[in-house]
Amino acid sequence: MAQKVPASIQSISEPDARISFGDGLLERKGVRKGLPSGHQNDNKMTASITPSPAPATAPFRPANLRALFWAFTWLALQGFGGVLAVVQRELVSRRQWLTNEEFIEDWAVAQILPGPNVVNLSIMIGDRYFGLRGAITAVLGMLTIPTFLVLGLALLYQHYSAIPQVAGALRGMGAVAAGLVMGAGLRLASILPKHVLGAPMAIGLAVVTFIAMALLRLPLVWVLLVIGGFACVMTWFKLGLNASAALAEKKQREQQP
């Protein structure tokens, strides 16, 4: 004869629930009902935790160290006159190893760190996917073949730099590189309205930075320290306010009957 299962251990299946802990997600297959009264408050607290949307992540990643090496080698070979546009197109648009948001955050860190920006970025991406081996592989991809190529071009330029046609060709390549950088800047500017400071403040900081660099020709280190430092402080303050408001809202929901 079938025995009746006590209500205290009955489990009613519900749709999967997800609870966010920092950057990770904890999956539960169901929510247990009919628990003793001593656990009812735990159920209320659990139910009051709402899933937070996970940050957008890139859909793809390097398949292996060989793919990482050749990707950065090809990236470096395209970087005539500036690499920002090439890096954004290769890593975000073509290979989709980074989102626009991730690229801007990583590029900002790469600019602050000493050394070439693109080399710093390659170290960060290589380390992110494969650890120390990835960082070393990415740097080797950036420098190995391009180093020999640059040495060969330097020898050719030493022999033919006096020819007017060569000088004109180099100036033309510089104009194209400037256009590529402007195009990449416009594509990256599309995420400014999503910034935590809001569109007006983010656009204002971008305009002030452009004026300081392009028109006033202030040293990069002072622009980073003053404008960049101000932006970091304001973003930190805004994130703190948002976190406080979210915590207050959570407590208010928990106090509701």
C-alpha cells in the first residue's frame, strides 16, 4: 500500500531559477515548497533575490594558442599608421573575441599602462584565455614577424627615402590611417549612451579629451591623470549610488508582507 508522503518533504517542480552571485550564476532545478515554518523566511529571502542581467560577453574565443598567435600576427601586419581601427575591426567585428564594451575597457587600461597600447592589449587578451602561455604567445605574435618586416622596410626606406614619390606615398598612407582611426572612433562612440554616467556626461568627457589632445596639444600623461582621473572618480561615485539604491530597494521588498 502506498504511503502518503509528508507535506514537509513534498517538492513541487517549478521553472528553473537563477540567482546571481557576482559574475557567476547558480542554477537550481526547482523551489522546494511545504517546508517547516522555520524555513519560510529563507524562502521569502530566496524569492526576493531577482536575477541580475549578466554583462554582455563575446560569443567566440581563440580556439588554441596557434590561432591566438596568427591572429595577433595578422593584426600587427595591418597596423600601418595606427592600430586602433585595425584592432577594433579584427577583435570585435571580425573575430568577435571582445564586445565593444569589453574592448573600450581593455583599451583604456592598455593606454594607462606603460608600453605600446596594442602590446599591452595582447597580453591582457592572451592571459584572459590561456593564462601566462597565452600572454607570451600573443606578444610573440605581435612582434616576431613584424619585427623582421620592419627591419627590411627600414633598409628599403634608407635607400629610397629621397625619392619624392616615396614621400608622397607615405603621406597618403598617413591620411588613410587617420580616416581609419576616425571611423573606429565613431563606431565605439555608439556605446557612450550606455555608460553609467549617462550620455551627456560621457559625450562631454570625450569632447573635452579631444580638445585637450587635438587642439591644445596637452601631454598625454596630464590628460590621463586629470580627465581620466576625474572620469574614474565620477564613475566610482555613480556606481556606489546605484549599488546603494539597489540595496535599499531589496531591503524594502524583503520588509513587504
